[in-house]
Amino acid sequence: MDWFTIIILIACFAIMIAGLGSIFFPIIPSIPMIWLGIFLYAIATGFEKIDSNFLLLISILTLAIIFLDYIVLTLGVRKFNFSVWGIVGAIVGGVIGSFFNLFFALVIGPVLGAVVGQILTGQDLTYIFQMKKYTVIGFIGGTVVKISVGVAMIGLFIWKLVS
């Protein structure tokens, strides 16, 4: 392996690891970042190890996760009458919670942020707390799925490199 390929590989792994880490911080698109790292490596190396069939598989996984994320968010927003303020509050709460620890970033911050956002819209507190229970379960489930798919994509990439 020459120096150019090693530098490209390191840069692409950095992008993929950033994508994997961004699963916990929903500001950066996580799975698309992993896809980007794989795609850039394929282009930079002239599709030597990563062929178009592999890119098709990775692209399908990426699009499936994006689609599922959108559908679950849309269905959750409709089912629980989530307001824009509730969504913004959940995002801001997650970002603020990330300064403390992983539990605050994934559970406490988004829940408190969404509660504050929903209170600003004038919804009943009992209803809001009932809604938050399902929101936390959905968020944790989505995070587990994204981590699984992200690790699988990186694992498949490594497998293609060594085979």
C-alpha cells in the first residue's frame, strides 16, 4: 500500500468514525457520513477494492436508515401532536446534555428540552409526560439500530479491504 492510499484510508476512517460518533449527536448526519467515507475511498482508489455492487449495498442500507428515520419521526410527531417547539427543544436538550455525559445526551436532555418546548405551546403536563415515555423508547431503539447498521457498514468495508 502506498502513502497516498494510506492517507486516503486514514481520512476515510476519520469520516466514518465521525459518522458513527454523530449517532449520539444528531446535528451531523451519521449513516450518510459513514457512506461518504466509503464512497470517497472507492473513488480515490479507482474502485480497486470497493466495487459498484458493494457501493450499491451500502447505498441501500443508508437510504433505508434515512427513510426509516424520517418515517418514524413523522409518525411520532403525528401520533403525539408534537409541535415544532417540542422538536427544537428535544434537539437543543440533546446538545446541551452532551456536555454532561452520554445518558444526559441521549435521554435526559432531549426529554427535558421537548417538555419545555411542548409547555411553550400550552399542552397539558400529564399528556406531555405520557408522550415522553414513548419518545425515549423510540429514540433509544433508533439509536441502537443506527449503531448496528453503522458498525456493520464499517465492518463490511474492512472486510472488503482485507479480502
